[in-house]
Amino acid sequence: MTGRRQDAVFLQRKALMEPWGLTRFSTDYWGAYTRHLDAEVDSPGKRNTQKIERKHLTVRTRIKHVVRKTICFSKTTQMHDIVIGLFVNRYAFGLLI
């Protein structure tokens, strides 16, 4: 989560995630999570967050490999979004597109 650790920042980020229909949250024990998430959807602790952080690190590392192997970069943000989206779908979710 970026920004200062305040309730308003958490609520803003939570609103951005709502379109994806998230039903479970793996959090640390920061107070805003317990104040704004129901106990049924929040599972605080290190076990789940370590798995998620490991997966994110793997994706970031693989994206760096994609960047190094390319000769040039597109000037459009749209093309970057498409390429990274295809990459994430392939390596994070195993979808062949």
C-alpha cells in the first residue's frame, strides 16, 4: 500500500479494489484493517502476506527480464499496459493468450 498509513488512504485503496470483487484480505495487524474490514474477510498474520510478497517479487523479477531482452520500448502507455497485462496473465495465472 502506498501513501501514509492512515485510514483515509486505506479506504481509498479499498475503493479502488472493489471492482475486482475481492472477498479475502491478508493483512498485518495495522489498526485500519481491523476498523474497516470484517473479521470474516480479514486474515491477519505473516503466513499469507509472505506468500503474496514472494509472488509479487517473482513477477517483478520476471518483468525485469522482459525489459532486458527487448531492443526498444514503445512510446505509448497503452502498449506497456498490454504487454505487462499479457505477461501477468501468462506467468501469474497460467493463461495462454
